[in-house]
Amino acid sequence: MNNKEGNNKRGGSRPSSSRPNSGKPKPPMAKRAQGPKKVKPAVKAAEEEKAQKIKKQNQAPKRQKASDEIRLNKYISNSGVCSRRDADLYIQSGNVKVNGVPVTEMGYLVKLNDVVNFDGVVLTPEKKEYILLNKPKNFTTALDEGQEYRNVLELVRGSTTAKIAPIGRMDKNTTGLLLFTNDTDMIRKFTLPSQKSSKIYQVSLDKNLKFEDLEKISKGLVLDGHRVFVEEISYIDNEPKSEVGLKLRTSNVKVVRAIFESFEYNVLRIDRVSFAGLTKKNLPRGNWRFLTDQEIINLKNV
């Protein structure tokens, strides 16, 4: 009886537990997410001080606003190198210095006598002006012809206080488009022999242009040892054969005259009807207008 009870105690089943699935192994506990390491106050303060020093090095010292100050991006835009929006990008990238100190602050104010270095080039504060004139007869670009003929600058007097100059030369008998600017880079660009912009001239001759001469001119010719490339030449529609349209890249009107004189034609009149994509549309003879922003961009991209 005792043995039987003892066997039952050792081999018998354990009393059932009130907890369900108590026989299953417990799942492992999820690892606790580790947050960012705490930075010691002393280390954090040192890092902030270092960041402030770097920021101060990249900024010119602030000055109290004065009446003769303008925003840096406007100063750059007035210099004609790019738009205000593009100027902001250059400022943010650290490519602009004021008085030798890099400036990355938007809205920074400068004075006209500050030295602004834009991508390695010192800018001039004078706003770039671009004025298109439809020149009449009896005005010349030369300054050494005495008082007999008036200078073309008289026709654009009062348009601006900037010191502008014409691009290329025109004698008293030549009419049509003449561009004025104080942008020396653009003047140099359009007067170089290698420049790529096209000009269209309407030329009046003393007699009809022979077709064989027109063909020879269309192939180009050599004048004074220099090769002249003619892009296009044709008779003017519904006009006598003495009226000729000529398209080439030079802005020197003397070259146009020399082309026809080399074939023994006398040039009575030259009228420039197109200059690097600019036309005389809505611009009567003797009148002038400012170029639009898009026209200026187009000229710079020629």
C-alpha cells in the first residue's frame, strides 16, 4: 500500500496548472532600443563654439543698414554678370567676397565703395545698360570728323547716366541698328573678328548687281589679306536688282562697302536691319529703346 502510493507520487502526473500553455518555452525578450549616446555638456559646448567660429569665418561682419547700401545679390546683378537668383546661388556656395571676406549670408548689404569679388573677378557697381538705336543719316560714330556731322551719342542723350559707347562703327550714310552699352566685355565680344553673331544689311548699289557677281560674293572673298565669309546674299523681293540683302558676321560696315567696291559697284546706302537677332520692329528711324532682359541674355549666349 505504501509502495503503491510511493510509486504514484514519483511516477504520477503533476496536478494541472491554472496557467495555460505553461509547458511551452517563453519567447526571448525583445532588446531595448538604444537611444543616441548622450554628449557630455562640456563636449557639446566645445562643438557649438567651434561651429560658431567656422560660421563667423565664412561671413563678413554685419553693419548697420545705411541709405547708400544695397543687397549683395542686386549689386552683382547690376554689374551684369548674372541675375539676382543666380547671384544667390553663388553667394551660398561661398564664391563671393566683400572686402576680402567670404559672404554666404542672404540679404547681406554692401556699399558702392565696397570691393566685391565675384568668382575671382572684381565687379564694378555701375549697372550695365543696353540701348538699341535705329540710326538715321548724317550721324557718325567717329569723334574726329569735325563739326560737320553730329555724333550718334546725341541721339541717346538722356537715356542713361552711364558712360555708354556704340558697338562697331557707322559712317554718316549708314543707317539702321546700332547697339550702345557700357558693358566692355560685350563691346569686345562683338568687335572681335572671331565673333559668331550674324548681321543683315540691305545695300543699295549704283547699278544692278550681276548674277555672276552675286554668286562669287556668296562663296566668300579675300579683302586686304583677310578672308571674308558671307553667310547669305540675295536680291530684295519686289525691288530692282540694285537692292541686295547681305548676311555676314562682321559689325564693321566698312567691310560691307568694300565687298561691293571690289567688284566695281558704288554703294549708295547701307541699312543694318538685323543685329545678332535684334530687329527694327516697332523702332522708327531716329528712336531708341532699352533691351529686354531676355534680349540681353540672348546676346550673352551668342
